[in-house]
Amino acid sequence: MEYRNLGRSGLKVSALSYGAWVTFGNQVDVDDAAELLRTAFDAGVNLFDNAEAYAQGRAEEVMGAAIRKLGLRRSDLVISTKIFWGGDGPNDRGLSRKHVLEGTDASLRRLGLDYVDVLFCHRADLHTPVEETVRAMDHLVRQGKVLYWGTSEWPADRILEAYHVARRERLVPPVVEQPEYNLFHRDRFEREYAPLYERIGLGTTIWSPLAGGLLTGKYNDGVPEGSRATLEGYEWLRDRYDGPEARDRIEVVRALTGIARELDASTAQLAIAWCLKNPNVSTVILGASKRHQLDENLGAVAVSERMDDAVMQRIEDLVGNRPEPERDWR
């Protein structure tokens, strides 16, 4: 396993990480979660990602129980979770000081931990001043309940505002963003955030490297039973697999499969490895719900080493969606 610094911080994270979204608490119980965590850990994965919103908190409970079941040493793990959607009450969501502090305490109780290594603000809260959120995050860091903090799917200008507020007020700044990034979803990561990698040393923990499973090839002939898109509450995922745009993308996936075969790789491994080739990616979050899927995805590190410039250019020519550089960015 390769390890990379999380942005300009000193924290080392595995190039591949493992996340609980959709799976834990919905598809996976404690015993299955323990098997998946052990498989990832034995392969060198050290970052395990969660959120208060996943399965209404059940995902954190399952992960915490699985970690205890395995008896893993806390210092060997990098645990992250996210705060924003904590319930239905008026102060149970968002990034107010009240919810950030209370939501984090609730997450720690569910995980059974004294602290998390990374806490993300799960979305931007346009109804809360950025300074209030930055101060709340700084407070958690100084309490020792959080070691590093970051954002997820924030606009670039809001990330930069949070960073400058922290520097101006001598508070702890954000060090990482968790965005969606894959062969079909590139603009924000490669264009909007581009100035932040150099300007503030922004790290990234990317989600959905397989475009919700589309880049595995399993949706080439429709939505199979038992897939995430058939789960209650995740019907919105079907939008990725139906309609003209989806059909065009499936044709691209079929062509990518040919390139993957030349590399003795699966289509999923190729897609994950493509993400790993980007130097601004700190880690790619995997979300496999079955052991054989996870084993396959973990092989992407080796595949990335076989992807030279010629292969990367073939993929670029095939997808044809490289974002134009941002102009006059402020």
C-alpha cells in the first residue's frame, strides 16, 4: 500500500481507504463489517470513513462495534466522520456551533471513540456564518476530540474563506476536502479546486470513484437486483443508469473494459487507478459491500503502477471530458 500526506498536514493516509456509505447499517451487519475492515486493514488501508447521516447513525455504530470486535489498535487507524445531517430538529442539522459540538459528541458515542482523526463539514451551510463553523471546529480540535478537520462538497471560494478566517483569527484551518471524483465527474475537482491545491495545500479524500457503480460495468445491461440502486431510499441512484446520457456513458464503460483487459485489470480497477494517478488525490474511498469486491478494488494500486502516459492519454481520448482551465479565479 502507498501512503500519502493528507494535504500539507503530517497525517499519512493510505492511497486507498474504505467508507461506510450505503453499506454499513443497510447492507452490512457487524460481523460482515468486521470482515471487510480486516480485509482492508490487512491490505494496508488505515483510513476508514463514516458520517452521522449514514443509515441515520447506524453506520457509525456498526463501524465502532466492528473495530472493537477486531481489537485493532487505535493508533493504527485514521477514522473520519462527517457532520451536517443529524436529525429532524431545527438544530439537528447544519454547521451551527450547537450542532457541530453536539453532533460530534453523538458521533463519538456511536463510534465508541474518544476522538476522530478527521471531521468533515458534510456540506456548506449557507445559513451559518463561516466564522462560526471555523470556531466550532477549532474548539473541537483544542478539546482533543478532533485532530484535523475539513469540508465535503464545499464551493472553492467558501473553503478559501474558511482558511483565511482561521489564519486571521489564529484558529485551526481546514486541511482537506471530500469531493466526488471519477472519470465522469471531473469539473469541480480538476477545475474549481485547482488553485487550492497549491494555494493552501488542500488534501482530498475522494468518494464515488466508480460513479455509483457505473464504472464497474455491472450496469451495462440494466440495474441488477441487489445493487445499491435497488435499495429503499437510494432510488435516486437509478438516474445514473437510465436515459440518453447514461446510455452514452455505458458505451464509454464498454470501451474502457477493453483497455482494462490489456492491463490484466477489471474495469473497476482501471477507474480507481485512474483516480490514483492524479497527484492531488490524497486517498480514494472504496465502498464495496462484499469481500470479493473489496479484494478486487484493492488491486487498483498495482494497476495504477502499470498505467503509463500512453494509457492515460488513451483513456482521455475516450472519455473526452477534460475540464477547461479556470479563468480569472478569485
